Amino acid sequence: MYLLHPVARLSLTEFSVHPSTTIGIALFAAAYIWRAKQGPSAADRFPVGVTADSADANQLDAAAAPAGPTPMQRLAYFSSLVLLFFTLNGPLHDLSDFYLFSGHMVQHLILTLVVPPLMIAGTPGWMLRPMLRRAALFPVARKLTSTASSFVIFNVVLALWHLPPMYNLALANHGVHILQHLMFIAASVLMWWPLMSPLPELPRAAYPAQMLYCFLMVIPMSIISIYIAMADSLLYPAYAVAPRILGITPLQDQQYGGLIMWIPGGVFFYAVMTVVFFKWSARGEDSEESAQVGWVPRTQP
């Protein structure tokens, strides 16, 4: 049975807050503040497996730089948490969960394309290194954050949760819905990793590979979007019995949702591709090493 709010509950003056999201976001904030206060140890400043004696010139330069998190990193990280709070609570949550499928697509785009890159941008690599020193975790992390794995995991998760049986199950069961959002966020962090990794030992892809990665990322999302937008019947029946907003019919709502995923989602990756191109041009090298955080070109003797 699908649980739907009455129309009176959708109001800009009534802000619904869900304890599960608030507690989770507070824990992320507390962990970040605690780790920032700790600061990096001497070992945290070097990639896993590298010491001050074995470090090359770039690694020594990176280790000597201010550890952060810088004010801009703090702003990015806490902006991601604020955005996450307003995406999973309040009017957007109510609109997406109980009224409009298209509203849900807006929510999912924010959870996958906006929150994770802000979170990664706000996290210095040294904050994560202690976890990688666990012998069993580092090789697993290397595998999961590879370009191929990141691409496959994100798109499989995206496709899986938009299959009607899975999507309808999430709408009918709050616990499953929480799992859906957690999987979206986790898969999206992996998806962004080859583009934004703060850890050279879990490296970004080289800039040419990043551009190809962004181009290919559009294709699976477009296929899912076309499947939704072009369907001639309702795929998600929960929205068929939802109160209507602005006279939008359930089928129109489904079509709008597919178009929202298709057009803004695709354009977003082309915009990222443009940013990657200018970063590539500025650094002037094609190697994987030149794409890593903290890399500095060396003048030839």
C-alpha cells in the first residue's frame, strides 16, 4: 500500500524533517569536524606505501603544502550537507515522494550530480588515508574506484532502481527508500572518483580518459530516460493515485521526469567535459600523473 500525503501537507510554510536524514547528516558533519581537528599525521601526508625517504619531488611538495581543510574545502563539504538536508527534507522531499515523479527526478539528480562532487571537493585526501592502511581495504578500494568499475557500478545502480518493481518497492517501503538513496549517493561518489579523487593512490583518470568517461556516461542515462519518457503506460502506479499538482496528469508527469533525467543530466556531463578540457589544456600533459591532485610540472634541467 502506498502512503500519500493529503494536498494540504504540501506547503512552503510547513517544513517536514525526517530524523533518519538529520541524524545521518549530523554524523557526517561531526566526523569531518573531528578529523579536521585531529589534523594529518606525518604518514597521512604521503600516499599509502610512500614514506618521506621514498617520496619523489611532487610528493614531497604535496606533503609540505598546508594540510587543510582550507576554507573553500570546508565550504564545499558543509554546502553538500546543507544541500543534502534540504533535498531529503521539506517541500522537495514531500513533492517527490508523494506527488510528482518529475519532482523525484530532480531530487535524484541533486543526490547524484551535485552533492557527491561537493563532498569530494571538500575532503582532503589525508582525512581518508588511515582507512586505506588496512591491508584488506586498499586493494578493494583500488578496484572499486577504477574508471571501469566506477562507470559500471553507477549505471547498474541507476538502472536497477528505475526498474518499475524496484522503484515501486522503494515508494511503498520507507526502509527500502532510504537504502535506494544511500546506494545512489555511494554509487555517485564512485562515479565522480575518476574525475575528482583527492588521493593519488586511488588515482583520477588521465584527462583524455576523463573526457571519454564523461561522454560515455551520458549514454546509459539517456537509455533509461528514453525508456521512461517514451513509455505509453504508467511505470510507477503510486503516482497514479497521488493528488494532482498544477493539472499535470500521471503520464505527463512520467514524461517530464524522463526528460529531466535525459536533458539536464546529459547537459551536465557535457559541461563537466568542458571543464576537464580546460584543465587538460592548462596542464598541457596527457599522463595520468598530471591529472592528480597536487601535481606540479617539473622544469627540465
